[in-house]
Amino acid sequence: MFEAPRGTRDFPPWEMNKRRYVEEKIRDTFKIYGYREIQTPTFEHLQVFTLKSGDAIIDEIYSFKDKGGRDLALRPELTAPVVRFYVEKLQMEPKPLKLFYIGNCFRYDRPQKGRYREFTQAGCELIGVDTPEAIAELIALAYNLLRNIGLKNINLHIGNLTILSFLFRKLRISEGDKKEVIPLIDKEKFDELYIFMQNVGLSADEIEWFLDILKTDDISRIPISDEIEEEIERLREIFRFLKDIYSIDCKMKLSIVRGLDYYKDLVFEIEAPILGAEKQLCGGGIYELIPLFGGRETPSVGFAIGFDRAILAAESEGYKFPTVYIDYYIIPVTHSLLSESIKIAQILRNRGLLVDVDLMRRGIGKALKYAASINAKHAIFVGPDEYEKDAVTIRDMFTGEQKLISIEGLKNL
Ligand code: AMP
């Protein structure tokens, strides 16, 4: 016997119903905000991913050589592939370019609840614009996507790497030390951060000043300086748009770093506290990747939502996904009426209704039980007495109520 590989999942019909429902909600929301869907290959040249993150990322991804000896990788995320696609074929498209995707990703992660080796991301890239209104719209989109799939309790945090770098400069933290400091900030290990900063010679006052700013959500606590004045004003404007126009509650959180080599300026995250350890649902920000892929420098910003986690979070909050019903289940009462029953099924199917017909020559009782198990709204009995009068019996599967209807009448159901 075989099992699905570690960290992968099979999805039975009732799970697929949920996934397709959520996918459609996500698609609709992207479209409402003017985004257009794209698709890129499931595997790329390995370099598409190492270019940004270096060879260290190879440990975290599924990479392989194909029969032609090419180094390839199953995509661990979609921003790099989309940027590769943009530089290759879409650079001349009118701006802003609003692209979205829903696709499976692969990471050699340690599997646990909410963390898989194959999972789905839904995300977008906004290319050619980084005005405060563009960024606010993008963040509002991420937030509303999650709200539209039924999530109630989500928190949006906005960070800023330009401001963080300014604070590092003020504290004279070296490039080498930054590499140690950033993961501690990212994981909010403030005690360890304190000790590290002490060891590199910072005073208790300096460290506390820094930690206070990292922990505050109050923009006015950031020290005033010409170097970051413009950035702070931009951040204020984005907050204003989000709060006053989009009515979204958001908080500044400078401890969001998301890897300094990839993102710049603004970064943001949305989390669902109900998920506990793996609570991060969405991450995004302004990034600099296009020139790295050989394209002309263009502002770009995007985000990715963890599709699987979003479903988990909605369910944990008690959200009930709509049941998928079939419209009619057709039961030939005698074997002699099988062909007529199939004909009736085809009449209804041609009208786009969801129809199934008994294929197992079962008795009425068993056929009805099966009809209930596949969520049929109605059963249609094709019986000899009624059929002789060009009629069939329709049963409402919820109330049990039955009525006679002419075959001609079926065409107008
Ligand atoms: P990232 O590209 O790492 O910023 O991830 C974006 C989102 O994808 C995260 O916020 C998670 O919700 C989701 N995600 C990342 N890795 C996994 C994984 N191994 N399994 C399921 N979801 C994941």
C-alpha cells in the first residue's frame, strides 16, 4: 500500500467543494479590484529562486535535474516566477499592471498543521506604481479577500524597512550584526535581542529606546529625521487611506522584516490568531526584483495569501461553507423505464441543471438513501403508471413532499 508523500494531501469531494468555493471568492475579489489572472509553470529554472535568496534556499525547496541535465525547481512561491514572466513578456504592457494568481507551491518544510510540502498560494503583483493610494488599495484588497472568504478575526500589521534601516544606522549596527539581529526581530525574540545588542556594545538606554520603537504601534514615537521624513509621511497617508476610506483597522509594527534583501520600504502581514503557531495568513510588501531579472527598474508591490491556512482559519472560527447540492436524482421505478429515465436526465442536463441518474438498478429505498448522501434537492421517480400519462413524480428531498409533473413540464423546471 502507498501513502501520499509526507506533507502532501488528497482532497475528497467535500474538501474540494470548499476549496473551489474559496477559490471563486478569491478570484471574484481580485477581479473586483481590477486584477487579471495569470498562470506560470509549476517548475522553473532553479536560478529563478536562487538569484534572490542565494544557494541557501536550495535546502528548503524541491530541486532536481531533468533528463537534459537542467537544474530545475518546483516553485516555492510565485513572486519570482511572475517577475520572470513580466521581464520576459509583459514589460511593454500598459501600467499599472495588476496581475493575480492561484497556484500550488512546494517547500521542503517540516510538516505540521497549517504547514505542508505542497500548498496553495493566492497572490498578486502590482507593477508600475507605488503611490500611497496604490499601496493602500493593495493592502485593502488582501484584507478584504480574507474577509470575503468568511474570516472574522484577522489582524493587519504594517512595517517599514526603510525606517528600520534608519534605526540600525542610528545605533551603528554593522552589516554583519544585522544578519543576526533581523531573525531575532522577525521572531520577536526580544530577550535574546537585548542580550545580543548588549554584547555588541550598546547601552541599556539605547537598547530600550530601540525595543520601545519596535514594540509601539504609534508612528509619532519614531524619531524625527530628514532621512525618513518622506517615508513617515507616506506611511501616515497609507494609514489614513486604510482607516478613513477602507475602514480597515491596522497597526504599525516595525518588527515585521520579511527578509531585508528582497523587500524594501513597506511590508505587511495579516494573521489569524485562532491558528496559534502557524497563524500567518498573508505577507507582502514593496519589493525590488525586476532589475535582478534584467528588467527596467519599475515599482512593484505584491502579497501572497496562504490559501490552505485561510480555509483552516475560517473553519476554526466556525464558518460553514455552503453545501453543494445536485438538482435532481432520477430513479427508474422499473428496469423497463431505464432509457426513458436517462432521456429525462439529458433533457434537464441540457438545461444546465445538476442531474444524476441511478446507475445501479437499485430499489427505491436504497436509491433515495444514495440521493440524500449526494445532497440531491429532488428525486424524480419514473414509474410505469405515471409515465403512461406522460408524467413523473417529483419528491422534495427536504420535506418529503411529492407531486406529479408532466414530462413537458420538466422542460420548464
Ligand atoms: P511566504 O511566501 O513565506 O511569505 O508565505 C506566504 C503565505 O503562504 C504565508 O503567510 C502562509 O500563510 C503560506 N505558507 C507559507 N508556507 C506554507 C506551508 N509550508 N504550508 C502552508 N502554507 C504556507
